[in-house]
Amino acid sequence: MRNLPTLLAATVVVLILGFYMCTFQVRFTEVAILKTFGEKSGDTLDDPGLYAKWPWPIQSVVKFDTRIRVLEDRTEETITADSKNVIVTTTTFWTVEDPYLFHKRFERDQDGEKQLRNAIRSRKKAVIGQYDFSNFVSTNPQDRKLREAEQNMLEPVREVWRDEYGVNVKYFGITKLTLPESATKAIFGSMKKAQQNKAQNYEAEGNAQAAQIIASARATEQRIMAVAQRKADEIRNEGQKKVSEIYSQFQEHPELRIFLDKLAALQSLRESTVILTRENTPVDLFSLDDGATLSDLDFNLTADPKPVSRK
């Protein structure tokens, strides 16, 4: 009777240990493979619940997580086709689609993830080496081929890993693309120079167009001036013709013509101070034969100069 509690405790422990060794649980985020003497026994267990098995070493259980896993590639430099160094980071979403095939290839999940990472890195370097730097970074949308490069990286990896490793690559993408510090200055310097050359070309084209516009304007100006000069010559000739007609009438009265010319000369002197004697033209008009003096005459030089009164 003294050993009864001990026996009961030992029995409970044995039952618990036996239950633990003969059962296993599958969660809703897992699938399980039941192996008998190292070989697969039955179908893959993907329904959550409690299952029975023979204890080890007769049977064993291998479980795999069915949730989508995220694999971010390590950042490293890669060379483009035009010998530019770029740092490309990729992200892969993958899951185990065929647990048994995956388990045959890899003993542990970590081994499969490591090999998948190496496969993505190798494919990434091979694809990026086929594209120029402008296919990844460019102001021209037609030059950018980032999506095409991603597909070229993804398709071979997805096909091989689905058929040979039981892995489903659900998503793959380039999440980060940067430049090494040593290459950044050189690349941006080259881009700046290209933009400066483009600006100089625009400036040269603008100067050429400006010179063309100026030449056209000057030609137009010369044509207009020629027409105006011709018109002015016609007007001048017409005026000279009329003047000739008027002067032909003065030939009959030469004294009147001389007198009018002298009056016009006096009008031109109205804002000037000039000392002349009565013998000088046109002041000789003020010399009168009857002995009158200049004070005896009153002239209005603001209009046509002529005697308005005599005392």
C-alpha cells in the first residue's frame, strides 16, 4: 500500500509518455508527412487535428509551415551591360506546395531557403548583366524595362523550383535599386553633362531661329523702306514740279521773289540776336528812301514779316 501512490504516478507518466509518442497534432497553418521506417506513409496530412502514429523509430512526422514566407535578398553590387555598378535588392514571397518533394530535397526548411536565395541571386546577376543602366533609371518611359527584367528573373526560378523542389514562388520583385557612393557622382555627372549638351543644342537652335527671324525682319524692313523711299521720291518730284511751276511765274516778277525771300530770311532770325547794318540783306528792307528810321516801322515777326503801319 505504501508503494501505491508511486505506482500510480509511474503509470500516469508512462501513459502520458505513450500518448505523446503515439500521437501528433497538425495545426491549421501546417501540413504533415507521416513516415514509416523513413519512407512516406499515406497522404500528406493537411487537415488540422490530432493523429495517431506508431512510436519512433517505427514512424516519424515531418511538419511544414504552409504560410507564405518572405525572402529578402541581401544587398550587393551587380554590374549592368554598360558596366555600371548598381545595388539591387529583391523580395520573394514563396510557400511549400509539395511538402514531400521539398522534404526529399532538403532536410530542413533553412536549407531550402538558403538554396532558393542563392538561385535568386545567381539569376538576378545574369539578368541585370543583360540590361543597361538606363533600362532601370531613365527619364524616358520607353527606356525603362524594370518589369521585363523582373519577369526574366522570376520565370525560370519559378518553373524550376515548382517542378524540382515543390516550391510555389507567388511573387517576386525588385524592391530597392541604389548606386554605390563611388558611382553616384560619376553617373549624375554624366547625366548633368548630357542635360547641359541638350541645353546647348536648344540654345544653338534658338539662336539660329532668332538670326533667321532677324534676317527676315531686316529684309522686310528693306522692302518697306524701298517702297517708302520710292513713294517719297514721287512726292518730292511732284513737289519740285509744283515749285518749278511757281518759280516760273516769279520770272515775270523777279523783284517780288527777292522780296519774299528776304522776308523769309527775317522770319528765321526772330529768335536770334544778330547785329547787321542796313546794307546787309535782309535788313536792307528797312532802308527807306524818304529818310524814315527803323523806329518809324512796326513789324510783327511772329507771323509772316510785313510792314503793318507807317507813321
